[in-house]
Amino acid sequence: MNQEYPSTLLERAVKEFTKLPGIGRKTATRLVLHLLRKNESEVEGFASSITTLKRDAKYCSVCHSISDTDICPICANPMRDHGVICVVENIQDVMAVENTMQYRGVYHVLGGVISPMDGVSPGDLNISTLVERVSAGEVKEVILALSSTMEGDTTNFYIYRKLSQYGVKLSVIARGIAVGDELEYADEVTLGSSIVNRTPFTGKTVL
Amino acid sequence: MNQEYPSTLLERAVKEFTKLPGIGRKTATRLVLHLLRKNESEVEGFASSITTLKRDAKYCSVCHSISDTDICPICANPMRDHGVICVVENIQDVMAVENTMQYRGVYHVLGGVISPMDGVSPGDLNISTLVERVSAGEVKEVILALSSTMEGDTTNFYIYRKLSQYGVKLSVIARGIAVGDELEYADEVTLGSSIVNRTPFTGKTVL
């Protein structure tokens, strides 16, 4: 589509929005023209929310999650189990696990996974601080909750090698059929994994 | 989902994004965290593109479309047919019609349609300037290209009443089966309209 914009200012704003993931030209135009219909203080509020976040966002010095304080509320919470660390790729994953209400340990945000194709080496990730936390001796278990991809597996293995000397218990989150899914539509690898890693039936239901 | 954000700055930015049409909490979080990974000047560029647009955007004094100049490139173009005005709701519609490459006339952006439910009365729209343009006597035809809704129809009728005294030709864009669509999936009103408003077959194909 060789779309000509009637205004270069409009075109520039649309271009900025199309840089966002999953936002094409048509959606970007709709979003920008929506903002244009708002009054100036609302538009200022929108723009400053993102510049302020970028300028003032702090990262927890323990787990590297985003935080308003030097140590995030989860790491600072004495009610959480500081002997269990859940290793995740990014901040969204922390929120996703928190939303399950099933986890009472703490986190460690890697900031990605090892991916030579994308130029991400172990040195680019928060792995050395994870090793430090484990080597301090207080940690009993590290749960690896990375993506089930080649890169995630590589990173799991790299962390396993780094931590094996400390005698900490290492586990990965279960892979299997999603709750509510039907067996016939599951892929073979997932179904196979869910059979190999079957768990004792306790008589309780999930739904 | 009772999602707790680990940072109030993050929460504020996500809230601003969820005000945009079609952007939910999950998408907003993804977009904000994507921006957070960019460097500060890129984030500044994103934010300023939208504040600059809001502050500096001009609207064509003739057709009310967005423009960098007092008169937009379309209205200023002597190659366009200034005797035909296409009346549309908003700037997106101007771009949509331009993209068809089928129209060489000029435009008039109403800024919405008459909608008592949403508190939009004729006085809120750019109707008086349309009447002025037509009353000047140069205009031969006004094409109404508004939404095919109750509000669009009401607005069409209002404009018809306002312009009828000037003896200008008034037409509406054709309603019918979309190119590439199959008859059996079309709704009755559209199919009925396409039969009533059938056009002579010229031997040319559209696809």
C-alpha cells in the first residue's frame, strides 16, 4: 500500500507507532488519530507516562525486575520463600507467574535467553548475579521457567552447568497438555512430555 | 485478572496505553515493556512524535483534513477536480479514498456524523463550511461517503436538506457486495441494495 499521508507530522507519529510489536500501518494510523482527537493535556499525559517510565524506572538490585524502589516488593517481602528462586526471561513472566497465585518464592529476571542468532550471549543476561545469589548458600531450589524453545533449552543447560557445583535443587516447570485442552489437538512433543512426566493422581481436580 | 504491577510508573504507562482503541491490558503491557527496552532517545522520539503532532498539526482551512500547511496538498492541487466534493467523516476516510486511486475530486471532512446518543449535533460538525463551499457556485457534485449506519443516514439527509436549494448534484457511494465476496454470505440488505442499484455491464472486469 503506497499510502500518502496528508501531513508529515502525522506520518512521523504513525511511523513511531508501527515500530511497536504487532502494530501495522492501519492500526498505527487509527491509534494516532484517536490520540489527536484528545485534548492537549491528555496527549501530554500519554507521552509523559512513557518518558517518565523510561527515565525513572528502577530495577530491583536483587532480582532485576522493574521496581519503584531499590529492592522490589517481592524481594523485600519476608513472607515470601527466599529459598526458592524462579528464573524467568522478562518482567511479563514475573507478572504471569504472580497471577497464578501458586508461587510464594522469589524471582530472578534474566532479561532474555541465550541466542547466538540474535547476538545474545550469556554475558548479556543476568546470570552472574543468579550464581552469586545461589553461591551465598541460602537458596534450596532454582525453578527454570524459560520458554520451551531451542534458546530456552540452551539457557537452561548453561545455568545448570553454572549452578551444579553448589548442590542446589534445579527443576523446570512442567510441560504438558494445557488445562481445558483436548488431547487430539495437542502436538506430539507436548503430549509425549505430559505422559513421561505424569504425576500421581491425588483425587483433586484442577477446574 | 487482578494483576498487580511491580512498579507504579509501569502501571501508569500501561493505563495510558489501554485508553487507546483495541488495546487491552495484556497488549498494553507488551507495548510498554517493548518501549522500555529501547534507549532513551528512541523513547523520546516516540513520545515527542505524538506531542508535536498534537501541538503543531494544522487543519486545511478548506476541507478540514489534517495538513502541514494552511491549505492541504489536495485542495491546493490545480490538477484535482474542484467541482466535485467527497464528504467523509474523518481523515482516515480521506486516506482510504485516496488509496483507491479512483477519485480526482476534492474532500470535505465533517469530523463525525450526527449522533444524538453521543451528543453530536449538526453544529459540532463542519457542515456550515460545506454549505459555504457549495453556495459559492463552483461545485457541480457532492458525493456523500459516510458510514452506512443510522447516524450516517441521518447526516446524509441533513446535508441533503441544507444543499438542495443550490441545485448541486448529490450522490452517495454505492452499497453492494464487496469485490471478492460470495453472494451466499452477504446480508440481505446489502444484497438487496446491490440488486436495486445494479449498473450496466460494460464487459470490463474489476479483478
